[in-house]
Amino acid sequence: MRNALSQSHVVAPGLLFADDAVATTPSLDSLERMLDHLSEWARDHFMGFGILKCGLMALGRHSAPSAFWARAPQLLLGGLPVRVVDEYRYLGVTIRSDMSVPHILADRLAKGQRAVAALHHFLSRGDVPLSMRSLVFKVCVLPVFTYAAEVWGMCPAGHGAGRMQTTINRTLRSVVGLGSSAVGVSMAPILRELSIPPIAATVAASRARAYLKAQQLRTYICDLACSPFRSPHSVWTNGTVRWLNRWAKWPGVATNGNAPIKWATDMAPRVLADRVRDTVWERADRAVSAASSMSLYSAAAFPSLLPSAVSLPLDVTYGIPIMIQLRTRAFPTARRLAKAHSLSAEFLHRCPVCSKDVPESIPHMLLECPRWAALRTVLRDSTPALSRIIDGLSSSTEDKVIMLLGGAPPNAADAHVAALVTDFHSIWIDSLPHIARFVLHLSQARKRFLRELGVLPPSRISRMGLRPNG
């Protein structure tokens, strides 16, 4: 920075963004000289400072803020005193003098919760297509949580990311038509259905991408990223490298034999980010793979449902959330409600709809319960090709349900099965409107029956995801 009249030249390390500026100095004496130089530069160029928006902060855990207060009368910018602060909000991120990362996460969590509260009514509306509501969540809510993730990504869950995921899980349960407080629902398959990675995967990918991209910039961050200093403490540079060395490994064949492929600084930032996101996501899925719902979902190899549902008629799209509940085993059957003590224990072994001494499981409800025989007949007449494939499989009822909901056929390598399931996916896509209409009509008739039977009060129906209206 060169002054026009005095021709003096001062290098001020910092950051410029639009009409905002951040400058750093190693000592109070250099800070006073820099403020004088900035004041002289502004006077020479007939410019001024928004002094009410300016602030001075001592950064670091071992800084001495009291020294700032002693020198405050001498720290002038444009002839006006600059206030000394303990925290400052810059570009939407609240920075504290101790550089506290949990404080940044707490601020993000509060803002994300306000965004969820503002859009909760829209996100939980059953008359809005699920594809639209999930898109609004990804565009308007998720970025509020993940803003500035390049700074705080890869942090332990205890710093606040776990509470973020809890808030997101409650919101997504409402999005797919379940109650926000529905119990016994595994979120791992629901996140896969909506193509929304866990918050830990998203923010870790953002920080990994920022680290590689920083090495290509022409700013001071490039020097820090290219020459990380050794420190026992985890700072942004060495903390990122340590995390990548531990977790950024992918199965593959390396030059030294069968060994995991590790990350490298010559990778494209976007490629590294995608691999980090997928790795963290898969690790999160493996952590809950023991749960029956996630293990069944993984074994079924369901294709993504939302892209195929975009072109469906509006009245048919109302059945898509129910299909997702069925695919992820989150649908509130009588057996699951009895296990959650929301129904009488007798329904652990008895179907409340047909009164047979069999539990109301998803296979029983879709394929066996005699009360819904008329609906199944309509579906079979509307989808003859798909019905022939499903009826021709000599497999269990569970396998037939998986195929009905779009999963991979069992024993597809068998010659007899392979002959039946040729072009199965295209046949299933053609049958999707009829399947969605079938599960929608079945769900609506079942809700009416439960209300009329008085098995479940309306308040508990709503709390368990069986919305009374509709």
C-alpha cells in the first residue's frame, strides 16, 4: 500500500473482500503504525471508514486483551478511536479472540435451527411433492448449517456437528411424512434415499477441497497450506493433513500391491472432496449396518427413487413418501407401533386389519392381508409385465416386496431368474405410477380403518407419522 503524497510503502497482511478489509500485525506498535498509514492513505484518496463497523481484536489463547485497553486511546483510524472487541462477525462467521471452533458451530446451529423453523410448515406439507421439498431443504436449509465448513469441517462430533445432525434428522423425518419425533427410525437409509450426505461427510469434503485449493491461490493462505508448521496442537493446516492421512484412504490396487490408495496433493480439489464425502458417508453407514433396516436396505440395492418420481402426475407423487417409508422400513406398521408401546402388545403377533394371528409386517400388508386384495388386483391388472416377474420368482415374500419397491431381484445370476428379470428396471419404471398409487390408496384406507376401529387415537397417529388428515 503506497501513499500518494508521502510515497511511503507499507505491506499489510490481511484479506480484502468487496469494501471489507482485515489486517493483521504481530505487535501493538506495528498496529499503531499501520492504522496511521491507513488513515493517511484514506485522506489522500478522499475516503473514509465506517468506524462503527471496525474493531480491534487480540487473537490467540495466549494473547493479552488488557494491553489493548491500555493503548486504546492511541489506536485511531481516520482520527477516531477504534473499539476493542472480544468477538467480531466477518462475512457471516463469528470469530472470537480465542479462535474457538465450537463457538462457530454453536452459531451455525442456531442459524440452522431458525432456518428449519421458518420452513418447517412447507417442508412437512404432504400436498407438496417430495422432490420439491427435498430440493428446498438442500438449497435453503442445508447451506445454512454448512456455511464456513472450510473452517470447522473435520471437527469432532462433540463440538456441535452431532447436534446439527440431530436437527437435520428431525427435519428429514417430517419431510418423508414421518413425525419429527418418530421413534425406532434409522436415518441412514432415509439419507441415502434423499441423496443427502451426513453433515460430517459434507463439511469434511469442504475442508479437504479448501486445503488443496488454497495451495493454488495467490494469497497468504497458499504459504500456510504449502508449508505447514509443526505443532503439537491441531491447527487448520496440520489438522487437515492429519485427518486426511488417517481417513482419506480408498480400496484399490496400488503400485506396491494390494493396499489402500491414499490422498495426494496433486489430486484435483473436487475429486478429493467427492472421495472424502463418499468415504465418510460409507463409514457412517457401516457404523449402523448392524441395524436390520440398514442391512436390508443395503442388500436390496434400491435405485434412487426421487429422479424417477419427478415426471409423475401430481396425484401419484403423494405415494412417493410412503414408498420411501416402506423401502427404508420406517413405515409405522402395527408391529412396530406395538414395539414402541404406542399400540397394545397384542398387535405384536396379530394384524389389526384382518385380525389374523400374524403380525402386520410390510410383506403381510402389501402381499398377504386379505383386506387389501382388491387393491392388489387393480395393481396386478395395471402392471402385467411386472406382476409376471414377481409371481414367477420362487423366492420369499420379502424378496417379492423388495422387487415391488424397485430393489434388485434375488439370485439374479441364476439362469431361470435372469430370463425373468430381463429389462426389469425399465419395466419397474413404467410401473412406478401404478405402484405409487397402490401404496397411497392402501395407506389412506388403512388410516381410515385404524381411526374407525379406535385402535389408535388421532394424537398418537400423528406422533408416529400416521397423519390423521388425508
